[in-house]
Amino acid sequence: MEVLIIEDEKPSARRLKRMLEKLDVIVKHTLHSVEEAVEWFSNNPQPELIFLDIQLSDGLSFEIFDTVSITSSVIFTTAYDEYALQAFKLNSIDYLLKPIDQEDLEKAVEKYKTFKPQQQNVQLNFEDIKKMLINPVEREYKKRFTTKIGQHLKMISVDDIECFYSENKGTYAHTTEGRNYLLDTTLEQLENELAPQTFFRVNRTFFININAIKDIISYTNSRLQLKLNNYSDQDIIVAREKVKDFKIWLE
């Protein structure tokens, strides 16, 4: 199997390559931008499979397909866990959410081997996904959460929540009043319940409300530290692999 990686973050590309090699998948080439990919496809035979990041340093990767005709199958590697996933689920193209898990990667590769998409349908799928990214499907997100306090149930409006965080196997909501409430949910479940325009998962521990950010500070290893209006129990650090998407989210 000939595999191509298109990923602008070189550490992420190297990590993905190592993970694929553990599955005995050989990566022939790694590209890092729309411009580089267009030039490469114009002068080289197409691979069987492409691992493709959506947001590249010089634009959306869909611009590659606007310039050159691609017949390769594609597995997306993306941090767009709301807009894109709805589109991917409508099509036979697979996706992996960053940071990529080895088990998920193995399942995606096996899915490709078992259900290779029909080559003639690939271009149509790209167009459908592109439309979904530009005009995401409207959906309802949670407007409130409930938590048990003694014998009572308290309703918390999502607008009053500065952040969600995990601690000691529990998931908590921190409110604008400075209170912490234990919720009967997980951060993974919240990924499908929170409006992505308002909440962003900055690392494995925190979801942040954009309206609660008071300050953003440069931190070690190309990361960012966040200061919220009220929450100060733990340092909130934007993971390095999330920084680029976090900056896009802020715009």
C-alpha cells in the first residue's frame, strides 16, 4: 500500500508516520502545504491512500482538489469534531480526530482495506464535505445541565459555565459565580453536546467558553496559557497540537 501524508505540523506528521509504520504501512512521502501538494500531484503518480489534514498553513486542503484531479482514497486527520464529522458520516471516507489514537488509526486502516471507496465517488465526496464545512448542518446543542445537590436538582445554563474540566474521574462545570458542580457526563460526551462556536477543548482536561477568556499568554514549547474571568484552581494550557486550531477558533 502506497500512503501519502499531507500535514503542515511536522511533529504531527512524524508521529503519524511512526504510528503507521507500527501497522506495517509504509509512508512514501510527506507534504506540508497546499502549494507543495499541488506541485507534487502534478508530477507524480497518485498513491492508494492519503492521510489529509483539513487546515493547512496556506489554506484549506480542499484547494488541492480544486486544482488537480485526485482519485486516491482519503482518511482525514482533523480537529474539526463537529462541522466535519457530520459530513464524513454521510460518506464512505473515514476520519481521525487529533490527537490520533493508535487503536483508531488501526481501525481506519483496516476499514480502508476492507471497504475501499469506489474511486469515481471520491471527488463528489470532497465537494459534499467542503459544503458541509462552509455551511455546517444546523443542530441543537445543550442549553442547560442538571446536577444533584443533596436531595435537589439544580439547573445550570450553559451560558453561565466558564469551563468544563475532568478531575479524579469526575467531570465538573465551573460557573461564572465561581462554583464547581459535578456532572453526570464525560468530556467525550460533551464534544457532541456543546456548541463549537462557544466551547473549545484545549487539552484532555478542559473545555473552555470563549466568553470566559480574560487573557492568553505565550507558554513553553509553543503552547498557550489561558486565564479565565473566575476559574483559577489549575493552570489551563492549550496543548501544542491544539494551538493552531485554537487560534482559528478565536477568529
